Amino acid sequence: MAAITTIQVRRGTAAQWTAANPILAAGEFGWESDTAEFKVGDGVTAWATRPYWISDVAAHSHPASQISDATSFGRTLIQVADAAAARAAIGAGTSNLVIGVGASNAMAGNKTFSFSEITGIIGTAQLPPLAVNNVYPVANQAAMLALTAERGDMAIRTDIGETYVLSTDSPATLGDWLMITSPGNVTSVAGRQGAIVLVKADVGLSNVDNTSDANKPISTATATALAGKEAAFAAGTTAQYRRGDKSWQTLDKAAVGLTNVDNTADASKPVSAAQQTALNAKENTIAAGTAAQYYRGDKTWATNDKASVGLGSVDNTSDAAKPVSTAQQTALNLKANLASPAFTGTPTGITKAHVGLGSVDNTADTAKPVSTAQQTALNLKANTTHTHVAADIISVDGGTP
């Protein structure tokens, strides 16, 4: 037996489809399980916008709530029970006339009419009593107030060319006469009415002269202000300046007090006489010597050796390596050796004079007296207890006062 394949389409209740509002793919079916209706997608349009597919199934019904493109009033109207309820719903009251668009249509009980809807003639019995208004030409205000007039009557003032209407039944009261003016009409000019010829005093310009702007004179105040200004002067050239005496002068170095200044660049300026005098007192640049030379007083480089410091006969030997000089050797030859000395004369007669110390006293170092030379040197020193006042200190740094 061949295999049986079951094909199912997307399905759901009308409310579920409306809530999801999906876009069905082109040719895809969507079935409403509670209405037995279905739609076929086009891949572009959402569910709510796609129409239902017309099927051959038996006729079925929808509740009014499922008519999504009707207003709340429309859904209510299609649910009424009978014609009377329909008339009541649309405001036609209890009329038995057929509701439609023809000449026999019913109308609401609270219908109002515009003048264009009213035909025929209104009877005089329906009109209120009418009053006849009079128009009175008067020469002036006094004549207007003397009129025997009633409310609505008009008075034309020939003296001022204005029209007044009486707003009460008291024609003798000026305030009850209202001037009839068009928007923008002038009721009075400078406090006057009637045929008026204005003068400059009427607009607060009695002191103004009727001269054009080009011909207006200079006022006293302007003349006073101008008197304090500089008169116009002819132009100079770009090489001039205006001096304090109000004349044009050539703008050159003399004008700024620099007559003796030459127009030379800093790098090209010559050596001045004063600079040359100062330079003459300076030493010329000395050519460099070598590390083994020194600059001598005769302004020459000389070799830096022992002869240059007056030690030409000095040998460059360390103290420990110095030889015994001829003079030292001669003196030593006169001395006896410490070991096995060879004395001449009677050895027992040796005195300190024999060893060249005839003037030396046989005293211990700690007992030696102060020598004459030492005393002379000490006499030049101050005692440790010696003091001075500030006035005695003539120099602190050892220099000359």
C-alpha cells in the first residue's frame, strides 16, 4: 500500500490571525478555523489587508463585531430588531415614512431649517410691529438737540457733514446721538470738526519753517557745534604728514629728529668713531697656541718648560731619588760617620760646637724658652682676650679700605 501524505495549512481563529497579522508567502494558505474562511498570500501584503478567498462552501454568517471596516454606529445599526428601532437609531423618531433619499424621506424631530430651505411668503401676522424711522437734515448741534425724534431717527449735520442716529428716546441729550462713521473715518482734527484748514500750529509745529531738506539753514546749535570743528583742508600726498601748525610736511628722518641717522641695514652699519676708540683700547684676537705653550708678556707664545719659570738647572727627579749635590757632599765630608767615625784631635774633648750646634741649649722641647724672633712675631699678634669695637674693623675681606 502506498504511503499517505497529510498536508496541513497554517490555521487559527479569526482573532488569532488578526492579532498576529502575518505576511503569507506567495501561494501560502491561511485558514480561519472558526469562520471556515481562508486567504492566499502574495508574499507582500499583511493578513488584515488580504481579501478572503471566495469558497464554494455553504453560506455562513459573521457577527457584527467581525466587520472590521465598519464604525461602531454602523455595526449597531445593522443589529437593530426592526424599522422602528432603525428610525430611533438614526434620529427619525416614530415616523412611519420610508427612510431613503427621495422627496418622502423622514426627518428628525429636532430638525432646524435655514432660510434657503424655507419657501413661500411669511404672513404679516407672523411679523412684529414695525417702526418708521425719519431722517432730519439739521444746520448744527442745537438744531439736532431740538428735534422731536425717537429711537432710530437720524440727523444729518450740514455744518460738519456727519450723520447721527438716536440710540434712545431722548433727542435733547447729546450723548444719546451716536455718530455714524465708516471704519477709518476721521471724526475731528485737532479738536475741530467741519471744513477745517489745518495750520502747522494744529499739529504742534508752530516753529517749523516750510523749507525742503536741501534748503534748510544751519541752526544756531548746529553752528555752535560746527564752530568747534576743524575746517576742511586740502589733501596732501602719501609722503607727507600734517604738522601741529596744520601744514603738510615731508615725512622724512628729519621730521622725527633723526637727521644724522643713515639708512643702512644693521648688518651693513659701519663702526662709529666712539666704537673705534673703544675697540682701539682692546687687544686684537690672539691666534691659538699649543697645549705646551704659554702667552708671554711680550705677546708671543713660548714653550712651557722649566726654563720659562726660572728653573732651567732643576732636574725632574722625585725627592726620594734626588742625588747628593756637590756642596752637600763637601759638607758631609767634614762630618764623622755614625758608624766607626774617624775623629781628629782628642775625642773626649768633643763639644756641641764640634757638631756645629754651639748655639744650641741643652733644654728639653717642653722647656725651651721663647726665642727673640718668636717673641717679635708674637708681639704682632693679639692676645686671645683682646677685643675690638665695630669701628676698629676697617676691612672684613682683607682688601684695602
